[in-house]
Amino acid sequence: LKAGGLAGVCVDLILFPLDTVKTRLQSPQGFRKAGGFRGIYAGVPSTAIGSFPNAAAFFITYENVKSVLPLGSSSYLSPATHMVAASLGEVVACLIRVPSEVVKQRAQVSPSSSTLRILSHTLYHEGIQGLYRGYKSTVLREIPFSLVQFPLWESLKDLWSWKQGHVVDSWQSAVCGAFAGGFAAAVTTPLDVAKTRIMLAKAGSSNASGNVLAALGDIWRTQGLSGLFAGVVPRMAAISLGGFIFLGTYEKTRQLLL
């Protein structure tokens, strides 16, 4: 819990400006109207509050599921075990992540409004379900991401450990995490764009229903391939750096605590 939570806070706060730029590039009103480079820390209170419990919930689930599933360093079941553990971890973590993400993204594209005002406005007009708008799309983004990132991260660590004859150090785990995160970020960007459009959609609009396929189809019809991969560069940069900090911090903290 402590290792995962500390890792999550470090990543989210350090890389928040890149996340803001990515969200504004993906927003339907466009980068400039969404705020451009102004107020790049808009929405940071929501992230600061949700980051620790979100990351902790993921790693508690991930490590516990790994411990009860068959696993061996040379077993063909290892990638499947990491995939299942990461997927279940994301499902649990999204219960905390989605409300935080909804408020954060709405603040990012409305830098003149405070986080508290956006939270109260969402609750007043949409209720609790408004805070969970985009839960399905977030899970549908996070599971494919984790299916790519975590088996690749674990495999790269195992390969590096085998090459050097001992378990990887925390900085080496961080390098593996950066590569795995950047690759996973690139291939899942269309799902991230769809998730952003759903969370930012006005209540009652077609995207507000949360239909991921409909959102992807709408983006494809109006903006084509460039629309589906809007914000891919800052997303890859943020998640590569995030993978380095997040997984490296997690491994180092875990080693110090256990």
C-alpha cells in the first residue's frame, strides 16, 4: 500500500503539466480554446487527493492476485498471470481513479473554474453517476494498457536479471518500466481519446452515454486517424517518464519496506 501509493503520488504530481497538455489536445473544443498552455496545473487538487489511494488499490490487488495464481519464473503461465493480476488491479483502482479523473479533466479544460466548483457542479447536475461517467471507457483503456505494459515490464526485468546474473536494481526496473509504459501508451491512445471525449461531453449528448465504439466512430468520421491519436506524443512522454518514476519508486520503496 505504501509503496504503490508513494509511487503514484510522485508520478502524478511531477508529470501533471504533460497530462494537461494531452487532455487539451484531445478535447473537442481544441487545444487553444481548452486553455492552451495557461493554467497547466488546473485540476491538480483532484489528482493529489486521488493519487495515493488509487495507486495503492492497484498494487494491493496486483500483488495479491499474483500470489494466488500459478506463477513460475520460467513458466509459460507467467505472462497470463501478470495480465490477469494487472487487469483486476485496474478494475479495482478505477473505482477511485474515475471520479478523480472526471473532475481533473473538466478542470484542465476550464482553467478559470476551481476544482471544488467543478465537483459541486457535477454532483448538483449529474449526481454521483456523473462522477463515474467514463468508468467503462476508463476500464476499457486501462485493461489493454496493462495487458501490454505489465507482462512486458516483468519480461524485460527477467531478461535483464538473467543477462547480469542477479535481480535487477530499482533503476533498471525503472528503465524497463519506461519502455513498457511508452509502448503501451502509444497503442492505447485511441481508447484514451475516447475516454476523454466521454468525460468532457455535455450531459445529454451522445458521447455522455459512455459508448466507447460510438465515440471512436465519431472521432474517426470528424478527424480521422490524427484525431484518434491526438495527444499521443505528450501521452507517450508522460507515461514513459511515469513508468520510470512509478515502477522505479515502487520497487525501491518496496525493497526498503520489506
